[in-house]
Amino acid sequence: MRRSSVSLLALAFAVAALGFSSGPEAEKPTGRLVFLAYGSASGDVLWTMGADGTGARRVTRSRVIAEVEPEWSPDGRRIAYSRSEWCPTEPFSVCNRIWTVNADGSDARRLIPRRAPGPLANRAVSFHAPTWSPDGRRIAYEQSIWESQRSNLYVMNADGSGRRRLTRLRNARSPAWSPDGAAIAFTHRPEKPGNREIYVLTLKTGKLRRLTRTKADESLPQWSPDGRRIVYQRWDDEGGDCCEVFVMNADGSGQRKLTRRPGFDGGPAWSPGGGLIAFVSGGEDAVIYVMPAEGSGRAQRVRSPRLAEYELDWGPEPG
């Protein structure tokens, strides 16, 4: 069970600030958010702040192109992310590598060498979208090769050792590990050309199960803490603007739209207790909102420094 060390006074402030019900069934917005601060004077770097918008803190300070796709470790102590740098083999191409860092910005570690290992050493290859196993011992990720435009899912130990392949598809992307550790949700474009759909890979058997079958583009799946639902981002090309936040049952049934705002709403993340969902809303000056996971009630903006906020994750207070 995830625990929070937030005081009762802080909880009361958070509830009042975000405008949610304080009844016995309402989850209090605790824990910490990590996000990409886009286009700041120092580049695209990672920040954290409390779920009520307080205690904002810059985490990464390296001088690279961007640090993106953050995800909290299960204990809330470390953050896995993808760092964009110039490819060692292609001077005018950008390649990503997986890193981890403590929540306070200390002890940043590169998990994959700058020059890709083995037969990939002389190719432009990127490693994206890290996701922790529930026990914090492993990290699944996406590996993409530029010239072939192919991407597949891999897994490694949390120290970067023991890398092995999970899928053999054309474009498996955006993995998300299930809370019970048994499966990984991800996106895949089954036809070429075609739209992305959400699939689930059962790790023990290697069996694939397709969850969505729409004309829209589905991406960024995230499991609820109890493993019963998946929240994700949908872009319907015929509908115009990208995107809206949707939720469905873990078997793909009960697909339901949660946001109905003009413009972009996406990058959803569950609260540690599963009763709330945070998402990013807006264009160049995007901000973070929080709404009840059932879709009832009005989404409330999380007040924060003047930053353009993207690529969100919501984690517990450090255990």
C-alpha cells in the first residue's frame, strides 16, 4: 500500500485548492507530480511539485537537447526518463538514452551507453519511454531504429544490465507496466499505414491482446493502481484538434471520454490512490489539471510556476 506523509493541514489545503469533495469517498490529492518544463531558458528539463502545486523543484540541470518521458519509481524515490542528445554516429540526428535520477536531482545515472551496445553501435538508435516494474527491479522501454522506422519493447534490470527483447513488431511504443507485474500495455500500429491501437502483452506467455479497434489514434496508456482500468490519450483525425483523455476497463470494454475541452487534453496519469487523474491541457503554454477518475465534476488547474508543462507522471510521497 502506498503511504503519504502529508499532514492533515496540507491535505485540507490541497482539497480546498483543487475544489474536490472532502467526503469519505473522495481521494485527497497527495503525492508528487513530475513533468517536462518545455522551452524554458535552460532547455527542456524535468521538474517536480506537490499534487496541490506547492513545492515546485527543478530536478535535472544538464546541458542537452531535452530530458523527457519521466516516470516515478514505485517507492517515489527515483525518476526514470529519456535524455535526447546528438547521435554519436549521425551528427545531425537526435538519439535518446534512458537515465534515472533521485527525486532531488542527485545521482543521475545513464543506463544505456551513449554509443549503443552490440550490433547497434554504428546505427542511429534511440531508447524511449521507460516504465518501472512494480517491484522497482526492472525497467521496460521502447527501442527505435531511425532508418527502418521500427520500434520494439525491451526490458532491463534497473541498473541497465540484462537487456532483452519483448516484442517483434513493426512499431511497438509507449509501454506501461501493470500493477501486478504480469503484463505491459503499449501502442502498436497493426496496419501500414494505419492508426495506433492499444495492446497488452502477457509477460509469462508472450501472448498479445488487442484492446482498442477504432478509427482514432490511441496512445500513452496507463494502468490504474488497482489494475482494473487503463487511461489513455485519443486523437480522432476526423474530429480535428488533438487530443482527449479516455478511460476503459483493462479488458478493453467500457471505453469512455473523460475530457471535453477545446484544444489539447492528453498525457494522463493516475493518482497514487486511483481516485483522480492528472492531465496536461493547452498548446504552447500547457498546464496541468486534475479531475475525478470517474469523469464527474470539473477539472481543476494545479497552480504552479510559469512553466509550459508536458509529459506528466504522478507518484507517491517517498516511502
